[in-house]
Amino acid sequence: MTIYDITVPISESVPIYEGDPKAVIETFLAMADGGPANVSKLCFGAHTGTHVDAPNHFIEGTRRVEDLELDKMIGACTVVEIPGDVLAIEPEHLAGIGAAERILFKTRNSAFWNTPEDGFRTDFTYISPDAARLLAERRLKLVGIDYLSVEKFGSDAFPTHIALLEKEIVILEGLDLRNVPAGDYELVCLPLKYFGGKGDGAPARTVLLKK
């Protein structure tokens, strides 16, 4: 079995979506300084690195990240590769997704992870609202993409997010698909389980399995 770790590591240099809190990782206790153990302190937003969006991210009063069913995030998955000249995933790009219940889009965005020092990119490929509505009609369990949002940068109405989240489709963002060929896999995505805040999302260790 081949295991592809498609998780973007959280670090102080990881690109952060514009306006979100910067990741801070500090040493809280150090044995080298006389502490009884080594203990790190982590501080970051819920949408840092590879993460899931819960419905409450954009639809007030709906399901929170702790309410998401694990079977939506574990199971058969198809990675669909989108041509490198595509800036918006449109309905015509969905013809080859077959009967999959979980779809991950591999786009030109994956190459952005080669140079994280460039910071957050606003020119990422996204899912158009029309394509999102078609995906929502299929009642998928999960839709993922290889950058920090499925939505066009600068959107103020968030139609792509809302089309998916109102059908309780889990959105998985910030994937590193550089080394993953298009095809069928088993997805294992486990978001951090926490209580408090708005429950709008959580970082998630995410892998693909290929037998």
C-alpha cells in the first residue's frame, strides 16, 4: 500500500489566507532551560494549512466542526486533475468525476507549495459557483482543493462555499497534491476535535491510500 501524506504542515512560514491569524509556534517549556519536559505552544486559526470547513463557517447557526460525520471524511475518493491553464473550475470540467462521493481537485495551485516563502497567493484556481451548484446537486460527501479556498479571491457573497455547505458537503482546503496522480484512492481526513469558538473549521491531518 502507498500512503500519500497530502497535509500542508503548520509552521510560522506557512501561507495564511489574507485576514486570518498568523500561525505562531513557541517553546513553552524546554528541558535545556531546566524545564521538566519539552512543551510547545501552538496558536493558529482554524483554517490554517490543510483544513476542513464546517457549515457554520458561512451559514450561521448550522453544524459545527465537531458535528461532522467521520464517514464523510473517510472512504473512497477520486483525485481529478484540472489543466494547468484553468483559473476557474467550471461545469465542463466535472464530466470525468464519475460516481465518486468524495472529489479532490488537483490544479495549478499544487505548484504553489514549492515556494511557500512567496506567501499567500491571490491568483489561485477556484471552483466557480455554477460548478459548486452542480457538485451540490450530486450530494457528495466531500469536495477538496489544493489551495486555501474553494472560493474566488475577493468574493463577498461566498456562493461557492454556501452552495456546498448548505448541502452539508464537507469542504477540504489546503491540500498538497504535488505527488499524487489523478485516480481513485481511499481518503482519511481527521480534523482536530475541539469545543468553543464558532466551530467553523479545523486543521486536519489528511492522507490518501492506494493499494
